[in-house]
Amino acid sequence: MKLLDSYILKKFLTTFVFVVLILVAVICVIDFTEKNDDFIRTGVGFKSIVFDYYLNLIPFYANMLSPITVFIATVFVTAKLASHTEIIAILSSGVSFKRFMVPYLMGASIIGAIIFAMIGWVIPNANKTRVAFEIKYIKNPYTFDQRNIHFKLSPTSYAYLESYNNTANVGYRFTLETIEKNVLKQKLTSETLTWNAEKNKWHMDRYQLRTFNGEKETITIHNTPVDTTLNLLPKDFGSTYRLAETFTLPELNRYIQERLMRGADDVETYLIEKYERFSYPFAIIILTIIGVILSSRKARGGVGFQIALGFILAFIFIIFVIMSRSMAQVGSVPPMLAAWIPSIVFSCIGVVLYKTVPR
């Protein structure tokens, strides 16, 4: 069976790579057609378009389409084997259907491991350059427009800004409170808080410090300019456009912990991104199994219907991913469950289909 394993595995992997290249090439052409006016308007150079944008866009789309491409590759290879009566010959020789699926599972495991490494470390680093390119040349200039912003800087420190100008990096009506055991100990207020890029510190021209000791309050006004370090940076007021996609797994974990510590209300977006990265490799294996089951029968009309069915089911899987992500972001479903819903649903479909396959 080793020769047959090698034969199926080679056809499966080469077909997968071919499908990925074809689909990504088509998408890049469509993307260039849509964004060509933006490239002309901003005057970005051809070298920057190719190396900063499209070379970093290719792995992003290759990963995003991996459930579709692996499913299509599985259906195409298996349907071809079935149409040539090769599967009937294999099963008639005494090989079980489970044993027949081994090379597919090997190929899916290889693809899943590569995908996990890519979405965990490689693609996020590529996305850093791509997203920065989109923000600079495609998206409209970002303006931070939130008001009455609260931050938890440490277990005992809480900051407040009435507004923030992300162009000049200036915050207005700044307050820093120190609270210990639900008791206010200090309250610092300043009309402005300005970021000093040379010193990597925040600057205050003057500030007022109120200190509380029981019922006693001490007020001190400082008119001397001062620079200070806070667990707060200008990037905290920057654009969050596709921010989760630019984090490697270690960076994503640190960012989630930071957002949880600050009591942010957008943590679900980053949690669903984290859990989806772990669920993707398993989804690839599940879709491969379903693809083998669906296309292992010899069809009188050829492989066209089976390939079309493969496309439909793969797109249904993507719809499940989008729907579960939306439910997690609005708080309807826990992020971990939302990330695994598509895999759970399609696992159930796979079990039902497996019981119907001729063995």
C-alpha cells in the first residue's frame, strides 16, 4: 500500500498547490482592478505595490482560502480516481475504506501543520507591512474620535481623557487616579498630555495633585513642566483596522491580557482570532475526510457535479466561519465555542456521510 499512499499523497498535495495558485492569482487580479484608482490617486510606486502589498497579500489569501482549496483538491483527486474505477479496484483488493483515507489524512495533516505555522507567525508579520500599506495608500486618513476615554493602567492606576488628537498626539483634560482597596488615594489632573517622541515619554506643562489621607486632603499645584512614563502609548489611540491579523500568537496573547487588564470591551475580536488559528488545522482535516466520502463514488455524469458540490460545501463552511465570528463579536456566543462551531457542525456532517459510504 506504500506505493499507493505515495501516489495519492503526491496527487493530493500537487492539486492543492495548483488550486491555491489559481484562486489566489484570480483574486489578486480582481483586487488590482478594484484598487488601481487608489494606486494612481496616491502615486504609490510599482515596486511598493508588488513587494509591500501583493507579496504580503498572497499568503493572507492562501490561508483564508485553505478550507476551500483543500476541499476542492480532495474532491478533484478522489473523483478522478473514482471515475477511472481505481477506488473500486483498491477496495476490492481487500483495503478498507479507513485505510484508503490514510494518505489523505497525511496530506491534510501536513497542510494543517504548515497553515498553523503560517497563521501563527509568518502571515502576521507579512500583514504588518500589508496593513500599513492599506492604511497609508488605500484607506482614508484615520481620526481618533472617541470621547471620555478610560484606561486601567495597573491594578491601582486609572487614567481618563476627555478627548485625544492622534495627529498631534495630544490628550485633553487628563486625569490619573490611584485607588487602593476601593479608596481614592491620589488624583492628578492636567489640561493637556502631550507625547514626546524623542524621549518616548508623556509631557505635562503643569498639573494639580490631590492627595487623600483619610478625611484629610492635600492639594499641590505644579507649574514646572514634567515628563513621565505611563503604561499608555500613542498606538493605543491609533487605527485598529485589521489589527488582530498583524499579531503573531505570542503578541496576540500579550495584547489580549493587556486588553483584559484595562477592561476593554473589544476583547472578543482578539479572542476569536486566537481560537480560530487553533481550529483551522482541524477544519482542514475534517473537510478532507468529507471530501473523500462525497467523491469516492463513481458518478455517471463525470466529476463535474462532485467538484461543484465541493465548491458549495466549502463556501458553506466559510459562511459558518463568518456567522460564528459575528456572533462572538456581539457577545451572543463565547469566542472559543464560536471558533469551533464550523468544525463541530461539519464533523457531525462527516459522521453522517461516513455511515452512507459504500465500504
